[in-house]
Amino acid sequence: MFDLPEDFLQLMREVYGTEAVNAWFQRLPSFLEECAQRWQLKLLPPFENLSFHYVAPAIRADGTPVVLKTSEFSDEFEHSLAALRLFNGRGIARLLEYDEEKKVMVLERLQPGTMLASLVPEQDEQATSILASVMRQLWRPAPTGHSFPTVEQLGQDLTQIRTRYAGGYGPFPPRLIDEAMDLFATLSASAEAPMLLHGDLQHHNVLRSSDAWLAIDPKGVVGDPGYEVGASFYNPMPRILEVPNLEQMLTRRVAQLSEELGMERARIRGWGLAQCVRNAWNMVANNQLSMNPHGILRCAEILSRLTV
């Protein structure tokens, strides 16, 4: 139906395998046509900056602009859907339609849809304040009997490094790995009541909506709300790596988020470092080397030197 960006297809093939992705690509046109008929949508060409999902603007029969998103290979769809239902449009794009079995949803389209990433680095202080505001709108007590992944479980990903490299650390600095593992454990243990979090709240997942800024694409994670700040310390990628005074920028972000969220600077800095390391490892583990895990480790190195 529409051509897909070649860099999107290449990334998908790297992660999920050429055969599986090519087979999905062949099935996609008929699946999209089925969705269009089911929800009376006029589908438009997909967005250019795709990552692991097919996401495209569409128009409802009544003229309402929406977004169709499908996640053929994602194991996060169930949690993302549950989080969207619980957030219920507060601080985030509204969920309009969905089919959990077929991993597809229709969402409110945020307009003009400008990414928060566009403010960095020139207006980084404002962008950081917007992130903090969206966090405060989203967070809510974890639902009883939930099935969301927890922050503690996510931290366990780092234990795979020693297995992967026969007891060693491979290309990763040992002190960063050890500190990140310790931070996941100690910060989680010292957290207050667990909260439902977005799970990947960063500059590419916050968009302008009229006179407000709203989140998109939640992962759905439960744990210490301090975990939520972590993704902001290695984003927006790759532009953040071009900032000449990156250490100064990250230092200010720690202080600003501490002030606006009412958290200790050590906690903000700790979750930033821990998340940088975990994210870099996940990129290596999932063969996402084109996403520059070494650049993210550079941010971790800066945070490791920070005294707060």
C-alpha cells in the first residue's frame, strides 16, 4: 500500500531477522486494508521516523485525524495497551480503538505533533521542564494485581552481560556495569510506593498538542518514579552527542529534575546512569548497533563522574 522507509526495514531485519520481516512486509497491505475497513479509516503514508512499529496517520470517516499503530513483533503491546487505558488521556494521547489479539490500535493524533526533541539543545531547560510536567500528570499508584514489568525485573537484564561474555564484561566498562546493577537494586529497595510509569519518557515520545505537550508510546512499567527520568539523560539521540557542553547540560538536567520533581539529586543522577547502561546493553544484546550504544555509554560516563 505504501513504501516503508528503508532504514526502518533494515533495523527490523537486524533485530528480528530478514525472513520474518520480509514475510510481515508482504502481509502488511492486506492487514492495513482490513483495519481501514473495520474502523472506517483513510490511511495515509507512514511516518518517516519509525522504529519498531508501523505507525501511520489516518482520517476517520467523520474527518477526525488519528494514528494507526501496529506492533507485529513487539512483546510490549499488551502492557502498552493496558497503560494507555489506565492513563486514560491524562498527559498522553487518547486510545480510541484497539484489537489486542492482532496488536493494533487507533490513537488520538496530536497536532501539530512537534517533537519535544526539536527544542534541544537551544531550549533544553524548557524541554526538561515539559518532561517533568508530563511525568507528574502520568504517574499514578500501581494497580492491584497488575502484570506490568517492574523496574527491578528490568534491572535484571544487566546480569546477562556476565553470561554473554563468559564471566567478563565484553566491551563494557566493568565499573559502569557494577554501579548500574547496584543502583537498580538500592534505588528500587529505597523507593516509596510503586507507581505506574510511562517507561520510556523522552524527547521523541512527547509531542505538541495544540497548546499542551502530551506523551505517546508508553511501555507500561511499575516501580520507583525516579526510574522515569533515566531516558532523558541519553536523549534526544543522536543529537545529544553533538552538544559541545554535554557535561554541563546533563549536570543542569539533574539539578532541574531534582527541583521540579522533588527528588534528591543523587537519586536522579543514579537512575540516569543506571538507565544509560541498561539501554546500551539492550542495544548490544538485540543487535541494534546502528542505534549507537557507545554514544549512550558516553552519557553514563559523564553521570558517573558527577558529584551531587
